[in-house]
Amino acid sequence: MEYPGVAVTILAYRSKDTIRACIASVLHQDYRGEVVVRVREQAGDDEEYAILENIAQQASEHPEPESRSRDTVRGSPEPSLSRRGLVQGRRRIFISRGENLGFAAGHNALIRESEKGFVLCLNADAKLAQDFLSRTIPFFANPTIGALQGKLLRWDTQSGELLRGPQQLPVLDTTGLKPLRNRRIVNRGQGEEDRGQYDTVAPRDTRDDKSHSRDEVAGEIFGADGAAPLYRKATLEDVAIPYADFHSGGPDGDRDTEAGRRSRETLAGPLREYFDEDFFMYKEDVDLAWRFQWRGWKTLYIPEAIAWHARGSGDSTAHSAINIIRERRKLSPTAKYYAFANQRLMQIKNETCRGLLRDFLPWYAKEAGAWWFALLTEQRTVPAIFRIARLLPKMRKKRRWVMAHRKSGANPYRWFV
């Protein structure tokens, strides 16, 4: 049996409490193929970087006998970043540091450096069960599969254990992205106790739980959540937008810093956007999932593939206005700023008039409420409005690219419920 190589990209940003467990969970995978771990420290935190160096040092105590791998690591030039690469068996570790490029550009930089056929973008506050890769990679034998989503359970970092609900069952973090007709995108199952309600595919009329349709359980889903999505590299290349066509400056339309320019110029080949770098943070995973849909790629939910995630915001898939407001108040001002702006930018980029007209009433009700609430209660919304206006021309240009590259018959709207 063939075991293709996997690249794991991790951004370390104020993650001193979780990064060691995160990386260890990757190194200890029982997967028999090669796994290349690329970690970028981008908080400018010397203590956090020291932790990463310590992890790398421990890995170097068990080097791979083949010296050629070491020479390859040392010969990877990137003048703008201090880098350390070390090898442990079939696990290669690269540690680098640089400015904070955000989630999108940070992962893109690491993905561009990755030469493996599959890429796992792992949050620094998440960790994998030992058999996560063994249970997921075989599904890519189906050439129509572009991404895989495991079952993520809520991780209580204070105790180091799984968070449990009233029935002492583990609490779900996500089983994938679920788009609603009002254009809210929620994490399916978030905040629910894991009773196996998303584990098996069965006809609707044979299920005890009538609240979930056949498409809402194991099997195909709209898209993978950004905490631990596993992508086919060829699919990422297929949906990637040419960077030079849309960026004269840096991410977010702003002037590049010198360090940022150098870090990009050292990358081989033409730059391409996988995650949208104008988003910086929040909604990039949803935007990417939408492009997967437009290009006809499938995303599967694999309930046997378990990971733990200490989500920083959002506890449940709230539906009532009061509960939605409660959830939103848990967000930081920065999160509110990017989430509000990026939600609108994402729709400008991916929405069709026909699709929006189909769902106009639920969309309008939600949108009107969101604008009124944000303007009256959230000071960061006004700058977000200016951000939307500033990036509108670029999003319209990107939209033309997305629509021009749609696959015939693709219909993302079948997932909106």
C-alpha cells in the first residue's frame, strides 16, 4: 500500500500553552508515510520561539540516518526568516519566524513551501488523535475529493482534558461548515454533546434523531472548518487565485513591509492565493470552501478521525437573535472587525444574484439586524465599513475570476438550509 507524504502547516501566535501538545500530536501519528511539519512563529515572542526550538532540539535527538535529508533542510534559503529544520524518523520539522501575516497569508506561505500531495492546516490550539492521518488520507483515493473534515471535540486547556456536557459526553467543536439560507455560516454540531448524531449515514426515515437530514451526517459536507482541514494540494492549486493579478501592495491592500516582501520573494514559482490574503483572519476557510464548491470539488466528513480544539470564540450554533448576540459579545473587538467585514467581502466575491434572490427574505432579515446591532453597539463596525468600501473594487475583480472559473453544473446553494 502506498503512503503519500503529508505537509502540516502550523502558525504559532501567542500559543505557548498549547503548541507543544499540538506538535507532539503530529509527530506521534501512526501514519506510515512521511510527514513534514512547518511551524511559523509570527507573534515576535522570544519565549514562544524558544519553546519551538526546544521541541526541534528534542526531535534532533533521534535523527534520520539518511544525511541527505539534513542537507536539504540546511540548504533551504529564506533570508528574511530565521529557520531551523530537523528530522525525526519519517517526520521532518521546519521552524521559522517572521512578522504576523495573519492566518491566510501565514498558511499560504507555508503551503507554497510544501511539496507533499496533501496539506493539513492545523491550528496551534488543536491536537490530533494518533490515527488521524491514517483514517483520513485513504479517502483521497477518490479523485473527486478535495478536502476532508474530522470530528473535532472541544478541548479544555485548563484541565488538559475534553470538555464534557451535562450527560458527561464530549462536547463537539465542529463536524464541518454548515451554511444557512440567511448566509450565516456555522460549525455543524458546535456545542452539542457527541451522541453519535453525525457519525453514520442512514435514510432520514430510519434515524431516531429527525432533526438532521442524510446530508448532515457522515459523508459529503459544504466545507472544512479552518481548525484542522486536510486538503489535496492539487485542489488548492486548482482553486488558487493568481496573486500578482490582485495585489500591487501587501495583504489587505496595504503597503508591504520590507520583511513581508522578502519572505514572499524567496518563495519559488508564481505566487498564488489559496486562502484569501485580503481577509487576514476570519472567514478564509469559508471562502475557500465556496471556491471548492464552484470548482466541483467534494469535501467529506470522517467521524472516525478525531481531533481536539480549544476554540477561542463561539460556543454553539445559536439560531435565535438573543443567543446570536450573546455569542457575538464573546468575540474580541478585533474579531468583530474582521468577521463583520469579511462576511460581506466573502459574499461579494462568491454570491450569485440568482442564489441571493432565492434566499432574499431570510438574508435581508439577518443582514438588516446585523447592521443595526453593529452600528448601535459595536464601535469597531465603522472602520469595518470603510474596510469593505476600500476592498470592494478588488473583491469585484476577484469575483469575476471566481465566476469565470466555475465548473458547469456546480451548485453550492444545495447546501444552504
